[in-house]
Amino acid sequence: MRIRFVFVFLFLSCVENHTPKPRAFFKLEFPKKEYKKIDLNCPFIMEIPEYSTLIFKEKSDCLFDIDLIKLNAKIHITYLKLDDDLYLHTEQSRKLAYKHNVMADGISEQLYINDSLKVFGILYDYKGSTATAMQFFLTDSIQHFFRGALYFNKEINDSIMPLNIFLKDDVKHLIESFEWK
């Protein structure tokens, strides 16, 4: 009886060695990079991703979010007409951008100048875990001021870093396609 028990025990315990599975992260599927030109009842034209929708706020055509719902992010857009207050708005944008300095590992500023279209601005790019991934403003220095900020609907961490890079490219495309009417 004991021999049978030992034999059954040895037979059942002789299975393949268990090898632990490597750590894995979820796979991000990005939409194809295609853009559509939007021409609203505003003094500007720009291109936004095909996979985005506009959500207007406060009954204003020029205050809206570019909702990237499938990617769980938004680009908040604000347009202001200047009244000899360019310095005030650029300084306010800089202060809003540097408010995130506490959580950011770093902030880089990229100057944007397109003399032929009279579009000038600054792009604030954040490194590390912040509430916003990127902010920017554009102006013609005379009568128009346009501000945007990219926000994720969840905390930025290493697992969504490829998404962060993907959407930053979309923001840069928006800036490069921007024109005043």
C-alpha cells in the first residue's frame, strides 16, 4: 500500500517545471495619423486629429476642448482678442505653465515663429508626472491670442508614455498648421 502511495505521489509530482512569466504592460493601439482642417466662427484655422471631436463651452465658438476620447485626453483651447494686453496674457500663460514646475522633472520652452503667417508663440513641454503634458500659446502680437493645454484624464506614468509622445506630436501639428484669418 505504501509503495503504491509513493508511486502515485512521484508520478503526479513529475510535471513540467513552472517558469514565471515576464512582466508585461497593456498594448496601446494608436489611431492612424490623419488630420482635418477646422474653420470655425473664429479668427483662426487649424488642423486637428480625425479621431477628435470639439466640445464647445460657454456658448462661445472660440472656447472649446478638443476631445481625444479614445485616448482619454483633451486639449483645452482658449482664444482671446487682444486689447493692448499682450504682455498680460503671455505672462499669465507663463505663470500657468510654471505652476506645474513643482511636480515636473523639467520644463522645456520651445519658441515658435512663422513670420509669413504672423504666428508666434511658445510651447511648454513637461518631463515627468504632471497634470498637463504640454501647454502653448500663439499670437500675432497685435490682436489675437490663442492658448492650449494637453491634459490626460488620468495620471501620467511610464505605462502611458508612448501615448504622451503620440499626442504631443498632434499638438505640434496643430501649432504648425495654425493660421490667422
